[in-house]
Amino acid sequence: MRQSNKIKHRNSDIGELFERATSGERRAVGRLLSIVEGGGAPADQVARLGHPLVGRAHVIGITGPPGAGKSTLVGKLVSEAEKAGKRPAVLAVDPSSPLTGGAILGDRVRIDANNVNTFIRSVATRGHSGGLALSVPGSVRVFDASGFDPVIVETVGVGQVEVDVTATADTTVVVANPGTGDAVQANKAGLLEVADIFVVNKSDHSGANDVRRDLEIMLDLSHATGAEDVAGGRAPIVMTNSLDGDGIAELWTTITEHYEHLVESDRLVGRRSHRLKTEVRSRLLTGLEGMADHLLAQRFEALRRASDESTAPSELSEQLLVELFAGPNVDD
Amino acid sequence: MSEAASSVETESSSDAPLRIVLAKIGFDGHDRGLRVVARILRDAGCEVIYLGLRQTNEDIVSVAEQEDADCIGLSMHNAGHMTLAPKMVEALRAAELDIPVVVGGIIPESDIEPLKKAGVAAILGPGASAEEVGRTVRDVVNARA
Amino acid sequence: MTEAYENWKQAYEAAKLRDVDFETMSGVPVEPVYGDAPYPGQYPYTRGVHASMYRSRLWTMRMFAGFGTAEDTNMRFKEILRNGGGGLSTAFDMPTLMGRDSDHEWSEGEVGRAGVAVDTLADMRDLFADIDLDSVSTSMTINGPANVAMAMYIANAENNGFAKAGLAGTIQGDILKEYQAQKEYIFPPRPSMRLVSDLVRYTTAEMPRWNPISVSGYHIREAGSTAAQELAYTLGNGFAYVEAAVAAGLDVDDFAPRLSFFFNSHSDFFEEIGKLRAARRIWARWLKQRYGAKDERSMLCRFHTQTAGVSLTAQQPEINIARVAIQALAGVLGGTQSLHTDSFDEALALPTEDAARIALRTQQIVAHETGVTNVADPLGGSPYVEWMTDEMERQAEEIFAHLLDIGDDSILEGTYAGIDNGYFVGEIAESAYRFERAVNSGRRIVVGVNEFTDGDDKENRELLRIDSEVEDYQRKRLATVKAERNDEAVRASLATLVAAAEDPTENTMPPMIEAVRTMATEGEIVSALEGVFGTYIEPAVM
């Protein structure tokens, strides 16, 4: 179901909204996030205004399979952050229905409990994963510029884009659950490579230690973890129980220590530069995709008519690529 | 026909799905209707921020701000609608949030007019069809645009 | 004659029969049972829990009462007893069910509305004033704060000279289905189960005539589940209570005979009958084979049935009378031990007295005019009914297998896991949505809603409204009780209760009984326990 009333907001003065957001008005932050999610020129304007103000927030990505207890865990983590006098923000990403584009976003209830200073925004992937790759960095920027710290991005670690946006965080946490083959799943989804910290949640479960052992074995075999370049060792594994809060304080300490280590070892700059590059790449791909679609719409039929049946798809695409970068073929 | 035409126009003017907060206030735990409506709205292309049971007016106002909600849907099955629904409307007004409130549930015919007078944008009865739910939400949001 | 038949005949002949003619309306005498073994009253009890079924005793026609103040309900109770009723069934108002007092902020508009308000022992005293608690059987429908209500009932009885060992009745006390469907929970699941275990241990030791849990599928079905989900989740909860009681040190046969069940009877006639027959068979098999029950009574799934409130339509409400009659008949053909029939106007408001009378008369027609009570399990042996029974059992077994899978071979752990990860809530909501879509698309006809809609007459229907005087009265009463009590004694008793709650080896029932004697309110007791156990927030998994 589409609607029109936010047009009004889009046309309102984004600069003024920005001032209100940075002076702490939550409603203005909420509105800016909608503008970012909507994409296009207004979102770009928000990005321009926000970019000079960013860099203060510790960005934490949390991902894992569905049902791993991520939301409850995030709720406990923001409580720790609030206790430490911080002003956290959470971006809780859930998939949209591929059929209808709609979504039911139910995570915030589990995050929200008693954390009055935390700003929580529920985000749907809105069908096209490219949108998420643009909107998540944009929303993180709004939070950072508005003075929120830390900014936690929570995703279900199933799609490549979800993994990617989590992986561009300063600290990436991968959550696994006992009894569900999660360690193996995480390996398959490419999560082992991006994790700075592993969490085995539901530590009271009988299979928790098995998962820990599986993770250790896989990490020993792969040598490809994000933490290796920071601490020179394997990514730490923290056992937690998000129901009773066991291990949460330790996890929070591990996360903040990871960040301090990044700062002290000067690796934060590299990470942030990588994040910037990833975002630019996403934007570039989106732009190219738009150009490709445009070109296809303009040229494909004519090109096919002009070629014979034996022309291979690769030849067609090569010809279009040439046109894309050399300009249109004038003798058409 | 004209309704169809205008909805196409609406669609082309913005891609953003409607964002709707669904909640129940107070003790009442009958959430079957709320969960069904959540699915109806999802399948109509809305983004539903599902808060579920035992929310307070303050909770809902705060969530509506953070989520930049277009509409708030409350479900009531305990006959408390005559006190609870107007209080929700009042809380939004006090916070200067211009967001329509739709109430669903067991609402006797005679209570509909007083609720509308109190500022409730629309009322959906127990037998409301999916089509009716979708149209009502779209209409109350567009009326505020 | 087979041995099974001889055994059945012996049991039948030993049973006392009602003094009526077991023949058709036209005077044709009929046998007490037809078809093959196993017969009614024989393991696995698919065909009924007794050999003689309704020939000995009709089901109990239990009607729920509770409204306004404790005095109002007390008057209704006395009227029921005067009219020959032997059982009192108590409905509490929403604040009481949620463990909050009448002066709580959220109680506004709810006090005394859907049941009686009980804040303190003083209300319990008024509720059961001048009633012989040794001779009546009391049913209390309350779950989250069940132990507080039980403590008040015991303290009040003792204050009036009745020994607790002589008290007879049932408290619903089924907390697991609250997380799955009805949502009237207070504490998180595990501490709630601690309280259930405390009550079970206490009643097992001290109150032999009291049933501490009525495992209820009714609300699961009302929340939108299918028949098979209702069956499986309910019996699964029953298994979970058995596992918890055994873990708390009880022998299965000390405890299981006092479990009873509560099912929904919905509109699909044969599915309901199959469900109820399957319930008895599954329970008997699991108790015997998995939980090692030796006592036959442990294996009997005895249940109360209520017609499906959710099936009642606001459109053309009078036609609900026909729905209720068909559902009631299904409950009886399914072999229920007691039955509540809904009033036709319940989709609009609380039932009026006239509507409640028609509902009771409906059961009486089934009991006395239809002849279905002459023969035990009259549908047994029908290929369709037997197939449906098997099918319900098959679907339920699939669900049990899933619970065992996610619970490391424990139904209790599987139930916790299913609550934590939203399994039950999500499955029920999906079923509700599937039904809704079928109605919306017109593939399923609901008479008066999406077909045959002529004749809906909306004007001037008489509805029951509770005035706000009850609420004012109850708040004043609570204020008076609080003003007259010894606050120091209240504080001390709550501190003792909290200490017991913090020690998992203690039983919280004795200190809770002491606390209610000091006129500590239900809300105060619940708040004190929340300090130890925490408050449950539902994971909004869709």
C-alpha cells in the first residue's frame, strides 16, 4: 500500500529537520530516517548534511540466524550502554515479504524493555536488497550525526546484503545458538569471516559447549577472521544467556575493548575507509544498474532486430557495454 | 473508477510503504484480531510495527515518533474502548503528533459516533474484511496528507 | 462373548444408572453400547472414560458466574445452589486475573466487569459467605495469580471453620497456555512453573479433593488454532505439568489423577468429535507408556467442554443459538464430563440473563430430548469418525515430535523453547489468518457474515452493561480494608513470602496463606513476587 502524505515531509526543509535532529529532537530523527529509507535526491541531501558530522559513534553490527535471540541480546546490550551513560540507537532490520513488499516488524518489543534513552528504528528490507545497502549506511549516518552512540545494526544473517551491511560495522558480532547446527550455518553464510566477536547464546542449553567447540575448530581451520588483524588471534567467543542476562556484561566489555583496540592500533581508520568504500561501491552499483536498465529499455529490442539469431547473449551485452561507456551508436 | 485512478497517482508520487503501529492498551489480552490485521496489512504492502500487548499511551507516542508512523491501530475487546481510545487520541494531540488512530474490535454500534467525536479516525468491527481494513487505513492516512 | 465385552458388562452392571427408560422416543429399547472393543471405560478410553457413560450420570451443566462485587456474585451463587446446582464456577474480573488491584491505573473501566473483583481476603469472605464449603465443589478460573486466589480460598475456609482437607474443587492454574494463547501471564514461564509446582505439591499433600490444574485448550482454539493444534498443545502442556511434577519429587500416580482438561467445541462436527476421542486415547497411551503411570485414573483424560465463543457472530446474533446447539451436541458425542454453552449475544457484549437461560436450555434439550445419552460413544465404529480420530492423533503426534526435538527429548523443555521462540503464538496466528483469508475470499461460508446476510436487525437489542458504581464501590472497599489493617504485619508477611520465593526448595503456599490473612492485597503479593521472579514481556514474534 503506497501513500502520499510523506511527500509533504520530503518537501519540508531538510536542513531545518537536521538542526532539530542534531539538537536532540527524536521526532526529527524519525522523520530523517524515513527520508533516507525513501531514497533518491532527498536522501542524498540528508547524506550531504550528515557526512561532516559523523565518525563519533561506535557502530556495532549484530547478526545471526533467525531465532538466535538477537533482539533480546540487543535489548540487554543497550541496557549496559545506558548504564555506562551512553545514548544508544538501534537499527533493527527484518525482511519484507517478497510477494507484497509489506513486513511485520516485531523486534523492538524485545529490545525496548525499560531502555528509555535508546532510539529504536524498525527497518524492512523493502524487497530490493540494493535499497538496504544504501539505506542502512544512510540511517547509521543520521544516528551518528544526531549524537547517538553506540549505533547497533541488527540483521538476520541470511542474505548477502545483510551480511555486508553488518560487516561494515566497527565491531561485528555473530550470534549462534546451541542445538540448531548454527556454527555450520554461520560458516556457510560467510559469517565466520566477518566476525570480530562470536556469541553463543542460550548458554544454559546442553548443546552450548558443542557449538563453542565447533566454532573453535572452524576458526582454527579457516584463519580468516576479522579479529585476527586486530588482536592477532582468533575472534573471542562469549557465552551469554539473553533470558537471565548471564554473560552480557562480559560481552559488552568485549565489544568496547574491541573498539578501544581499533582506536589504539589505528585500525579504525582502515575500517572506516573500508566502510566508505563499500557504501560508494553500493551507490555506484545502484547507479550502474539504473543506467543498464535504462539502456536495455532504450536499445535492447532494436539491437536484437539488428542482429541475427546466432548472436550470443555475451555479444549483446558487450555491445551494450560499449554503448554505455562510448555513448549511443549514432548510425542506429 | 475514479478511486482506482487516484490510487495509481498516489503510488507514482511516492514509493514509501505505509508504516503502521499496532498495539493493545491495558490488560486485555485478546490479540487474535491484532495479529490477523498485522498480516492483512503486511499483505497489503504496509510495514507493520507490531507492539502487541499491554502498551501505554506514552509507549505508543514514543514509538510513533521513532518509527515515523503514518497510522496507529488499536484493538479492543474488553469494552474499555470508551475510556482508552479517547485517551490515546488525547496523548497524541498533547505530543503534537498528527497521526490518525483506528480502533478495531467489539465496538457496539451506539459507541461509534461518540468515538469519532472524540477524534478516533475510523472504527473496524469484528467482521471487517481484508479489503475493508486496507481501504480504511489508506483513507484515514490520505485524509491527513 | 469376548473377554473385553465380559469385562465391560461387569463394569456396566456395577454402575448405578439413572432412573429413566433407555429407549427411543418411539419406544424401541436400545443397548448401552454398540460395536467393538475396546469398549467405553477400557484402555485407551477412546470410547469414553466410563463403561456406562451418560446412562449413569449426565454431564455437569456448568455455567460460569461472576460479576460486579463479591456480594452480587454471592447472591447468584446462593441462587444456583437453591436451584439444585452442586458446583460453583467463579469468573474473576480482568484486574484480578492479571494480579492487579481495583485501584491500579489500568483497572479503570474493568473492575467487576467480566467477573468478580477480589482484591483481599475480605472480598473472598463476601464471595463465599454462608456457603457450606464442605459440600459444594468450587471452580475458580484464574491462572497467573492462581496461588494467591487459592491462598485466599483456603484462609477464608479455615477462618469459617472448614478444614482444608475437606475442600473440593478445581482451580484452572494452567499457566502454559497463557503464554501460548490467552496472554494473562505475569511472571516469566520458568518461575511461573515453580509456583505451579508449589501449588501441586501443597494440594497433593494437604487437599486430596482439590484439582490444582485444569489444562485448557479452549483459549488456544479461541486464539485461532486448528483442532489438531488445540489437541496437541493442550495435551503437550499436560505432559509438561507431569514432567514438572515428577521433577518436583511427586509420583505420577499421586498427581495425574487430579489433572483435568478443558476443550473447545467448534463448528466442524466430526472434527470436534474425532479430536475429543483422540484426546482420551493419546493421554492414556502417553501416561502409561512414557510416564509409567500404573493407576488407571492417571490415564483418564476427563474434560470440560465449552462451545466456541469465537464462532458467534455479531451479525444476526439469534442464529448463534443454532451454532451453540450443534457444538454442544459434538461435545456430548465426544464424551465430555461437563459442558458450558455460550449465550447467543456474546459477540456483542456480556450475556444477558435471558440469553444465558436459552444457552442452558440448549444443553437440556440435548440431554433429555435427543436420545444421544442412551448409548455410550454412539458414533464409535463409523469409518469416518474412526478415521478422523486417527487423523487428529497423527497430527498431534507430529507436533509432539517437534516439541521433543526442540526440547532435547523433554516436552517441558520443548514447551519452554516454543514459548521463547514464538513457535506457539506464530503457528496459532498463521492458522487464524488462514481461516480469515478463506472467509474473506468466500471459499468458506459463515452464515450471516459473507453469505445469507439478509435479516440482520441491529436496532434496540438489549445489552448488558455494568455501571461504574461497582468500580467506585470496590475501590472504596479496598481503601477501607487497607486503612483498617496492620501495615507492619503486611510488610513482615510479604518479606517472609519473598524469602521463600528466593529459595527454590521452599514452598511459597504457607507464607502466601499467612500474607493474605494480614489483608495483603493480591496486587501487593504479586508485586512482591515480581521483585524476585521478574515480569514477562511477550516476544512479539509473528
